[in-house]
Amino acid sequence: MPIHAVTLDEAVDQVFDSLANSRGGTVLTPNMEILRQYRRSPDLRRMFEHTELVVTDGMPLVVALRIQRTPVPRQITGTDMLWALAEGAAARGRSILLAGGRPGEAQRAADRLTQVNPGLRVDTYPCYVRPDTMARELAALSRTLIASSPDIVFLGLPFASQTSVMADLRPALPGTWFVGVGSSFDFINGDRTRPPDIVQRLCLEWAWRLTRQPWLWRRYLVQGAPPAARLAVHALRKRWQREGSSARSAGSPARP
């Protein structure tokens, strides 16, 4: 999976520099579950190859990159991107739109963002794009976006729906940025909170979340643990290969 080794400030600057040149783009924020889908889907792999900005939402990905000696500066979550881009949009007179979430959730997030960033131009489009309603929701969302022409669209949708919206609507709105933020509206609203920094650094966010959402045990312990173990082994193997290659190169005679 291609990952861009950028800081949050660099990611924000890339978005607004692109907007200044009337160019849009897409932002994906992968975690372990998204990596699992990426491994299984050729279509998704192709989409990642053409995504302008991919940042690491999942701390296990950050740790694996450190292990294999190709580190990123830090974890950047969808919520981090939403707060930072909303602040930048308010400062630059840019507009944003929050799409997705449960009933009332997007509007509450919009109210919170404008409270923190006075003057922010923000619209909402509450929807939950499911496979059985995909065509109808995409058509309605497309009409809304074309009418309002926001600079940045935050997609508070499941990952499969995020990528469907990006693939379908991006060609019609080449000057708009689409940012996948998943359940970030919950965090903006205060309905959910992030764990303490020490918990995140120790890669124990999954355990912290299980204490609050025990019904997620299958996702973390059954579906998540084996891929995380394989990822760690893969990262170690990549590191050993690089170190072995470097050692062999150091011992080779110089060539003219």
C-alpha cells in the first residue's frame, strides 16, 4: 500500500496549494481493516495508486513502517484531517461539506466546527450510502455537490461507500477535494473520545476501545489480531532484507 510520509501540516498545505491551482484530489486514511480489504481487492489497489494523499490512520501501520525502517512522521487520523482542514478553510475563505453520518450527526459536527472556527462556510448532506441505496444516494449527493460546489467534502461513511462516492463523483468535480473520515463526526461531536496519548503510542487503542465498545471484540480479536501479527512479521522481514542488502553492498569492491 502506498503511504505518503507527510506531517499533518504538510498534508493540509498540499490540499490548499492544490485548491489554489483549481485542482482537487482525494484523501484516504487507511487502518488495519482497510489494509485487509486492500490486499483482497485489485480495484482498491488501483484506486490507492491514483489517490493524491494517503495518510496512516491506524497506529499499527505506523509501528510497522518504523520497524521496516520506512517511517512516517506520525499517525494522522481522519479526525485530525477534519479539524485541521476546517481550520484552514475558515482562514482561507474556503467552503466545506460534511456528508454522511446518522440523522443529525453531520449538522451537530458542523455546528461544533463553526463554533471553533468562526466564519467557516459549511454545509451538510446527511446520508448513509448502502449497497441497496447506492445509485439513489449518489445521484442525490451529486446534485447537492454540483449545486453548492464545496472546496472540500468530508465523507463520514463506511470505507467501501467512501471509495464509491470518490470514484463516481470525482470526475464531475475536478476542483474539489474528497476526504474519507469514517466515523470522525462522532469525535467532533464528543460522542466518542480518543484514548490518552500513551495508549495510542503503545498501540493499545483497540484494548481501550473494547472497554467502551465490548461488542467490537470479534473485529479486534478475531479479524484484527492475525493480520496485525502478519504485518509485524512482514515488516521485520523487510528490515532484515534491507539490512542484509546494505551489508553486502558495504563489503563489495568499488566499481568504476
